[in-house]
Amino acid sequence: MRVLGIETSCDETGVALYDTERGLAADALHSQIAMHAEYGGVVPELASRDHTRRLLPLIQTVLSDAGVSRGELDAIAYTAGPGLVGALMVGASTAHGMARALDIPVLGVHHMEGHLLAPMLEDAPPAFPFVALLVSGGHTQLVEVEGLGRYRLLGESVDDAAGEAFDKAAKMLGLDYPGGPAVARLAETGDPTRFRFPRPMTDRPGLDFSFSGLKTHTLTAIRKLEADGELDDAARADVARAFEEAVVDTLVIKCRRALDQTGLKRLVVAGGVSANARLRERLGLETAKRSAEVFYPRGRFCTDNGAMIAYVGAQRLLAGEHDTVGQMQAVPRWPMDGLEPPAGR
Ligand code: ATP
Ligand code: MG
Ligand code: FE
């Protein structure tokens, strides 16, 4: 089955073609990062307009890279949510329009299920069951995964997501949006012993997270350095390092707990923050210690992409799931607990 995947939930237009026999045949992405950078964050109306401009040419590119004609498509999958409603509607209406014209099935996919299963596109994919840490711009969740659509939420952030905290810390440090990669780069030269930031919610049992306090902590540290006339490049790097260590250490502690609690030996880490090198290094050591394994998507599939949507769509479409003709879905808020395995599985 050849499935075209379309992702437009936020600030990247992603398209891919997944063939259930041959695997991923092609993928393409247009990131709007440069366009939003001057505003310091995503401007929803600009995002929708840009998806409208980019989507059809990207679909053309993917089809020609894959050597597949429109008529050879078997189905279309698109991100139905969660995300920015205007941005979602661009992908949803394009997918439904194309599917109607080609008379093939179409399915709205959950964006976080896409992130969660993105490691399935790699050469040595994880087997079920596993523990998943979803760490992106809008989510920080630990999920016990038994199979496609069988997800149990173990814990999540009660306030900011880890990626959001990176983005806010970056702003305070005068770095560009999106902040994660910029903070990580600056942190490389920082002294890890100069400041120690708290590891929120690790002193009590449970698998929930809280990252908003770290924001305040970062701001306080920067203000104090400024007041003392010590806020130079080296000091900024030290703050970035302390911040990154605190976030990474907190994530590692909770992953360890989730593995203990479930007795599982496989950990999947996905979403934008899973690209973080320090996090990967620490989780590598931690899982090796307990003869567990850790799985990630390849670098460019950590953040938003069409491949993960094509993949999840293909699994569900194969099982016979599809949208009602003419009823596109665009669901801005959509908790993942509501997902179910495809009917008949
Ligand atoms: P969601 O998937 O929750 O709706 P999103 O789609 O905006 O949110 P992603 O595209 O998965 O999130 O990830 C983007 C986030 O990942 C940003 O917050 C960014 O700062 C962060 N990020 C990307 N690379 C790194 C890195 N190397 N270190 C830390 N954070 C990173
Ligand atoms: Mg993004
Ligand atoms: Fe995302």
C-alpha cells in the first residue's frame, strides 16, 4: 500500500511517501523557522499561509522522487491534531480534496502518535512493548506502549514542555528561535560546576514533570550576573550548561523510574528534544547499566516531518481505518489517551 503522508500542524510542511512493502520511498520538508524567527516564535496566520504555498509543490517533489504517479497512490494520511487549527486545516483539506479526486481512502492521524512511532522507520526498530519518552515543543510525556494504539500515560508535564523550556531559556540568553539547538550549542562550552539548577519533582515519587520553575531560575541567574556586571559570553554558556544539565538529568531520572515501574527493557525517545546530544549520551549510559536498549528516530525525524505521519497512517489504513468522505478533521487539542487500536486488531 502506497501512502502519502502530510504534516502541517505547526511550522514545518512535511510530506512523505511510505510503501508498506518497500518502506519509506521519499520525504521532503519545508521549515518555516526563518520566517518566524524575527517574531521570536510561531505566528499562526503566517504559518497557515505558508503551508498553503508550500504543500502542493512538496507533494509534487515527493511523488517524483519516489517515482510514483498520483494515480498510483493507495491512500493519504494527514495530521489531524493536535496543533494550530489553521495550519492543520491546510493539510486536512488538501488531503481530503486529493483523496476525493483520486477516489482513495484518507485518514487523519494524531501528531504525537506520529512522533511516538517515528523510530519504527529505522533499520532496527523497537519491538513492542516499550516505554516512550515524548519530548517536543508542546509535550513532555512518559507512555507505556503495548502496541499500535495501545498507550497508557504514565506521567506528563504539569506546566511547560521540555522543548518549550529550552525555547524560553534561549530567549533569555539572547539566542534565536527555536532555542533547543542554540542552547545545546552554547552549553557545550559551559562549565557544569558553576551553577546548579534544581531537578523539579524528582524528590517525590511519580512520573510527572514541571519545567516552568527552571525558567524562573534561569532568569534569576541571568539577572544576578547582569547586576554584578558578570554577564559575559562565558557566563551565558555556564547558565546554558546548568539549564541543559537540569532538564536532561530530570528526564533521565524519570525514564529510569518508568523502566523500573513497568519492568520494561526498551526505551523509545522521540520529539524535537530527543535530538539533544547530552540527553542521548546520558540515556545511553543509563540503559547500558541496566542492560536495556534505547531507540531514537534519525535526526531529521526527531522534529516534525511527513514520514512519521505516512507511517502511522499506513498502519491504520492497512487495518481498514479511514475518515468519512467529506469529513476532514482538524483537532487543535487532542489528548493521546483517547487513541485506540485500529478496529479488528
Ligand atoms: P509538539 O510535537 O508537541 O506539537 P512541536 O511539533 O513544536 O511540538 P517538535 O517539532 O517535535 O515540537 O520539536 C521542536 C522542539 O524541540 C523545540 O522546542 C526545540 O527547541 C526542541 N529541540 C530541537 N532540537 C533540540 C536539541 N538539540 N536540544 C534541545 N531541544 C531541541
Ligand atoms: Mg516545529
Ligand atoms: Fe511535533
